[in-house]
Amino acid sequence: MNDRVTLGLRENWQQFSLLILVNAFVGAMVGLERVVVPLLAAQEFGIASKSAVLSFIATFGLVKAITNLLAGRLSDSVGRKRILVAGWIIAIPVPFVIIWAPSWRWIIFANVLLGINQGLTWSTTVVMKIDLVGSRLRGLAMGLNEFAGYLAVALSAFASGLIASHYGLRPQPFYLGIAFTAAGLALSTLFIRDTSAHMRLEATVSAAGFARLSMRDVFVRTSWRDPALSSASQAGLVNNLNDGLAWGLFPLFFAEAKLSIGAIGLLAAIYPATWGIVQLWTGALSDRIGRKGLIAGGMLLQGAALIAMVFFRGLVPWTITGVSLGVGTAMVYPTLLAAIADVANPAWRSSAVGIYRMWRDLGYAIGALLAGAVADAFGLRAAIALVGALTIASGLLVIVRMPETAPRR
């Protein structure tokens, strides 16, 4: 490979492609849990409380959020590749802990490790792809990144559900996790190169220059002072709030309707599969038409799909609402990351991405706690409808407060 540092997707296609593959294995680790673990809670551990069932998602989201915050800053100080490899090393015990878990506490512990793994690996692959492509094709780069990750989530969820329907909930579905971890660690260690030099090159040619900020200043800007960064952060939080609901309650919601494990696995996979595939277009589309319209429209579509799921019942209606939810998420997910990269200076961009991803993944924890409490008090339908309403409110806030961030072509 050519060691000369250049910016651009075409110029760095080999490393970019390897990072796409690595992120697919990152997503596949999460996909293993989307069908099987909520059913494990109910069927093997006898947990009736929805709040208790969702505790593994709340733990995952909280740990991942904190790790995202640390990963962004650490990748600036010690290098991207080291953080990526460390994330995969931490993932090694996860499938074994779930396979051997004698109690629900073991599942919670596995999700602590999984949250650290996801925070370190997914955050780092995002930052490395932004480093490689420069400023022109950020939307496309993020679309490809999230396509790989969430299509892998869907395929892994479907595969684990299929295996579970034939062989049981444990241990066979989690043999996939052992393979995913081995592949991700090998690729990251042997073939991925650090991209910090690409970030420094972009900073030298950027009109904004190389402007370092303290972590406190970056946190304040990203969280509430800057209207673009803070609007993206709140939209990301609410987006993952409804994804946490989908992860934890959809399998239970479909099981209440007496669907088979295979059908539940199919429905659980349709939403992230649509999300993953459609991002191939929406990320690139945001480079051409701008970020704000896609973000606001996607949040409104997600909210409408969740509310429709409550009022329409059956495999076909739920397939349609799952596809709609996936399209709405695809409009939002890569576009939010591209918007963060539009506004943040290259010198503190990694930290801004980490802070944004902290807020976004806190949505898992908040969504799990909120949805679990509402489901226990008022039922699953009420929990889904409430999260749908919050998602619509988030889209309206984007319309009111967020400026357009895409560079003028």
C-alpha cells in the first residue's frame, strides 16, 4: 500500500473497505441480542417485569455512552487503531458469559462488556472513516459505515432467531459471537492502519485551521451552546430511545400476539435491515440536498411508524411499520454524524463525535427505563405510543432550532 497520506474515498478505498468490514462485525455483535436475550429473560430466567427485562439494554446504553465520551478523546491522544483493538479484546468474553450465565446478573455483566466494546470500536471506525474521506463525501462515508453496521445487526438478529428456533436459545446462537469477535480482532490488529495523520492533514488545509479546544469547551458546544451540534445530539438521543424500545420490547410485543420465534426474528430484522440498506442512499443524498430536511423528516416518519404499530396488528402491518421505521432511521442516522463532522473542527472532531455518541447512546438507557416503567404500568402499546410521540416532538425541535450544516457545493 502507498504510505503517502491523501484525503478522499477513492484514494483510501482499501482502508475504508476494511473499516466497513470491521464495522459489520461490530454491528453483528449487537444483533445477536436483539431476538434471543429478551426471550431468555422471559423464558429461562422467568422475569415478568418489563423494566427488569430492559435492564440489560439500560446497562448497555449507559456504559456505551460513557465509553463513547472516552473513546473520542482517547483516539486523539493515543491513536485510533489502539482504541479499536482494545475494544475487540474487551469483546472476547461476551458470548461465553451469555452461554454460561446461571442468572440474569451475568447477562447484565455481559452487556457491560458489550457496551465498552461498542463504544470503543464503533466510535473509532466512524472517526477513522471521517478522517480518510475529508470534507467532500462525509454523508456518503457515514451512509456506508452505518449501512454495514446495521445490515449486520439485522442479519445477525435473523440468523440468531433462526438458530434459536431450531436448537434453542442457548448456546448455539452465541457461537456466532465467538466467530465475529475473532474476525474483528484479527482484521483490526493485522490490517487496519491508524488515521491520525489524515486528520492532521485535513486540519492544515482547512480554512478553520487547527484549533484545539478543552474537553469542557467541546462538551458545552456539542451539548447545548451550538444549535447545530446540540440539535443533532438531542435527535440522536431520541432516535436511540426508540431503538432501545425496538430492541427490548418488540420481541415481547410480538410474542404477546402468539407469533413464532422465527416470525419474531424476521420482524426484529426487518427494521435494522431497512435502516442499513437505505442508508446507502440517504447518506449520499444529504451531501447533495443538505442535512436538516432528512433529519427532521426522518424523526417524524419514525414517530408516525411507532404510533401506527399500536393501532394496526398482524404480520403484514407490522412488516410495513418496521420498514417505515427503518426508512426514517436511515434518513437520520448517517446524516447526524455528517452534520457533526460538518461543524466540528478537525482538531476536536473526534471529541465532538464522542460527545454526540454519548448523548445518542444514553437514549438506550433512557428509553429502556422509560419504556419499561410505562409498559409495566400501562402496557406495551402505551409504551410504544409514548416513544412515538417523543420522536415526533424531537423532529419538530430540529425544524425550529437546527441550521443547515452541509457545505455549499
